[in-house]
Amino acid sequence: MRFKALLIPAVPVTAVMIGSAPPATKDTVGVPGTPNCFGQRISHGSSVHGLTPKERTAGLQALVDEGFPPAVALFGATVTVREMTAFVRANCSDNPIVPPEG
């Protein structure tokens, strides 16, 4: 009986906590196939996330260094700013690049 008494207040508290949490969504910036998609995505990375293309490249390099399979498959051993911007540009096309499963 004592367990039920503790469980009943926990249910509404849990419901409030779950209901008030922000949804887990990724940033959807730039529509693939539109002329300004690349500029929007590069600008968003700099203005919203505070990362220059060089800093974003360093983040991708960290994934490669950790052995993250999709990053290794796409970029090889070393990631350059040119490769990162080419990846962003390719993902702004009508046929985006999708990392291989791994």
C-alpha cells in the first residue's frame, strides 16, 4: 500500500516533466534544390551556432579521429574546409549525399 501512495504523485510529476521538455529536432535550414540553401546553411552555422567553417571542419575531424564510421567513409583520414563546404553544397542539391550505414 505504501508503494501505491508514492507512485500516484509521481505520475503527474512525470507527465509534467515530459510534457514540458522541448522536442528533440535537428536544425532544418535551407531547402535542398533552392539557390540560397548553401548560403543559409553556412550562415546558420556561423550566426546561430557560433562556428566558422574552419571550426565546423575541426568538429568533423574529431568524429573522424574517434572512428565514427559515416564520417570516416565520407571524409577519409583528414577533413578539409573544402571537403566540408563541398559536403554542405552537395546536401543542398536535389540529390543529397547520405552517409553510408556503418
